[in-house]
Amino acid sequence: MEVVCIGAGYVGGPTMAVMAKMCPKDRFTVVDVDANRIDAWNSDRLPIYEPGLDEIVTMCRGRNLFFSADVPAAIRKADIVFVSVNTPTKLYGEGAFFASDMKYYEQTARDILAYADSDKIVVEKSTVPVRTAATMSRILCSGKQKHNFVVLSNPEFMAEGTAVQDLCAPDRVLIGGDDTPAAQSAVNRLAGLYSQWVPANRVLKASVWSSELSKLASNAMLAQRVSSVNSLAALCEASGADVTEVSKAVGMDGRIGPRFLEAGIGFGGSCFTKDILNLVYLCRHYGLENEAEYWHQVVKMNARQRERFVSRIVAAMFNTLSGKRVALFGLAFKSDTGDTRDSPAITIAEGLVREQAEVVIHDPKASSAGIPGVSFVQTPYEAAAWAHAVLLLTNWKEYVELDYARIFDSMQKPAFLFDGRNLLDHHKLHAMGFNVYPVGKPALEHF
Ligand code: NAD
Ligand code: UGA
């Protein structure tokens, strides 16, 4: 089978690489309008960092995995066209700051229509508003030629940092298709591709609309847990309870489960906020104001968590950060990725710059995010040297293993440590001399 994926980003690249590994008899081509990105996929320095990805790309590239900027040629030869282009929040006009901007997505429909010279199965991989498949079908059916197009929904549930393992062993693969014989035959063909490595009981079939909505719902439910636990963290700080103990006690209830209950500086990444805002927009579109407001609170709580973190720093450091060096450990929105899209660390860095702090950032993979007034250094030790405060903002494992006694010695006193991920041994750090401020727990101070 000839498979093409339009969009060589965080989803398109890893998804097709894993498919190429798992389906050695099929051919996978990933195309993008960004020729530099394609060049990077064809080089030894891939455009994204994802554990285990380099090995798979090296194994499959040139065998049954190809990266190309020639979109028309790839579309022409494809049996299946995955679409995994970006669907960011719309920043203009109707629905601004809530709806998804579908201009990139719609362009792919027009490209497929323009270049297709045979029947195609078109698969929505991007996260899209409910009923996007109808728009896609309308555009694809508007041409003069007689090719048949079937549009399926097959949302992607991988998380960054664990993309390879998520794709190799997904919790589920969801395929949405219409009831028509043509659509059901396309669903079976796509399911056949996945059946080469995914057990049949993990391949779930649904209607197109349910499939599209399930993706938004999954992200909303995950993000909602994070906002819920962060709201409890604020209550813990106010009342003297410990959010880690609360999360553990709550998560041991089998009905609730332990995952996505880690309090911190709030969720980041390119999708949670955008997808919930899209859900809010859709609820409003259907006149469901209360439901829209319910989900909007998840995003508002997340924004508040970032602000609260900065306010706590200002309050703890005697109400002024002006001229004080503050070291940020981590900029990526989570560990094991270089992605800084909507990273809480950026909002926090910007808040500190507004307070006139001297902000110095270290991250093992993320180098810059265009934040004015900050500097980057090569090691966490360099960042911490002569700093008043260290902020742990990304849960990189290497930050747990640092020599904190050395860091303490190199800092100005009193030395402050704000652990935005509750990753470190706070009592040990306090014993070293740090004033320690975890999230959702009492501070450990020396005054
Ligand atoms: P991305 O920005 O990393 O990649 C999108 C790529 O599409 C870009 O390289 C862009 O140049 C390309 N593109 C845009 N329009 C094009 C066109 N007309 N023709 C060819 N190429 C085009 O985005 P991403 O993070 O890979 O996300 C893609 C989609 O997948 C989004 O809808 C997102 O919500 C969803 N998603 C993302 C993740 C994730 O972890 N990043 C996980 C699941 C789902
Ligand atoms: C998330 C979902 O987990 C994926 O299933 C989905 O496919 C993807 O969004 C998407 O649609 O883009 P991702 O954003 O890559 O994946 O990473 P997550 O592991 O979900 O983390 C998101 C954010 O929540 C991170 O900033 C993380 O640090 C934060 N988080 C997560 C917490 O603050 N606490 C937790 O307990 C869990």
C-alpha cells in the first residue's frame, strides 16, 4: 500500500516512522510545504527530539519511509492520505481565540482534489472540530473528475516525549467512518494497516463525529484532571495539607486512578489549551453556554496556576525581584521533548522579566523560544551561579540528579528554590540551607 502523510511535524514524522517500521511491505511518504523541515527529516539531525525516534528513522528511511517536499507527486501515487497539518487556535475574525484555524487543513483538501488522479482514502490525523470530515468531503466532491474520496477520522493520541512507545503500543486506535459500504471498506483497509502490530481488541470503530469528538474529549478530560489537582494544590498551600498526599489518596481509588494527578505549574504543549478552547467554541456554537463555561474553567484554572506560581515567588523573595538573578531549570513544556509551545516556563519567564529579574535559562533540549530579556546557558550549574533563586520548571530527570550542595554554595543567600514539578527531595534541600517552595505543600523556610 502507498501511504502519504501531509504534515511532517510532531505527529506526521513519528507516526509514519513507526508505521514504516511496523508495516515493512507498505511505503510511507511524509510531505510538507516547509522544505527546511523536510531537509531536517532527511538529515542526521531530525527536526524534533523524541526518545527512540532517531533509531527508527535511520532503520526505515530510504527503505519504506521517505520525506519529500513534492506534495503533488506524493498525493498522486497515494492510496491513503493522512492529514496531520497544524490546526492552531484562530487569532482573528469570527471565533478568534477559541475556534481552530482550519486554513491549513482546508488547503490540504484543495491540494488532494487538485493532484489526485485515482481514488483515495483521506484520513484525518490532525485534531479537528466535530464535522470537519463533512467539510473535507464537500471540497473533495466539488471537482469535475470522477475519483472517489472517502474521508475517515483517525485521531492521534500519542504524547510528546513518549511518542514512540505510545505509537508502538497504543491504548487504542480509533477509526471513524460513515455507514456506507465504501466508507466501511475504507475503515477495514485502514484497520488492516494497524492490524500489523495493534491487537484487534484495541482497534475501535465509531461514527466519524464520535471519533472527532472523542479526541477533543480525551484531551479535555486529561487537562481537566491537571486543573482539578492544581486547584486542590492552591487549597493545600492555604490550608497546610500536602497535595502529593492528597493525589496519592485520591488516585488509589480504582475508579479515579493515579495518572494525571501531578500538581505543578499547569499543563502546556500545543494541544490541551487549543483543544479545550475549540470544545468551548463548539459548545457555544450549539447554544450550550453552561457546558462551554464548564470547560473554559479548565483553561482559566491553568492560566491562574502559572500566575500563582510567579506571585508566590515575588511574595517569598521579599516582594521584589528587581535586579535579582533567577535560574530556570527547564523551558520545554514537559521532559523528553524540545517542544516549548505554550510552555508554562515561558509564561513564568515573562512574568519574572516584568518584575525586572535577570532570567537565565537552561534546558537540555529546548534552546530558545523567542522570549525577550532572558539568556540561555549550557549547564544548570552556570545558570545557578550567583543566583538568588532556582526554579525547577520542566521535569527532566537530569535535574533530580544534580549536585544541589554545589548549587547552594554557588548561590546568593538566602538561597531560594521553587520546585514547580514537586520533583526534588525538599527536606534534604532544606537541610542543605535552601528555602524550599514546592507546589501545593507548606514551604520549608529558614526564617
Ligand atoms: P506541527 O506544527 O508540528 O506540524 C504541522 C506541519 O504541517 C508543519 O510542518 C506545516 O508546515 C505542515 N503543513 C501545514 N499546512 C500544510 C499543507 N497545506 N501542506 C503540507 N504541509 C503543511 O503540528 P503537530 O504538533 O504535528 O500537530 C498536527 C496536528 O496533530 C494538530 O491538529 C494537533 O492538534 C494534532 N496532534 C498533535 C499532537 C502532538 O503531540 N503534537 C498529538 C496528537 C494530535
Ligand atoms: C497530550 C495527551 O496526553 C495526548 O494523548 C494527546 O495526543 C496530545 O496531548 C495532543 O493531542 O497533542 P502532550 O501534550 O504531548 O500529550 O503531553 P502530556 O503528557 O499530556 O502533558 C501535557 C501537559 O500536562 C504537560 O505540560 C505536563 O507537564 C502536564 N501534566 C501532565 C501535569 O502538569 N500533571 C500531570 O499529572 C500530567
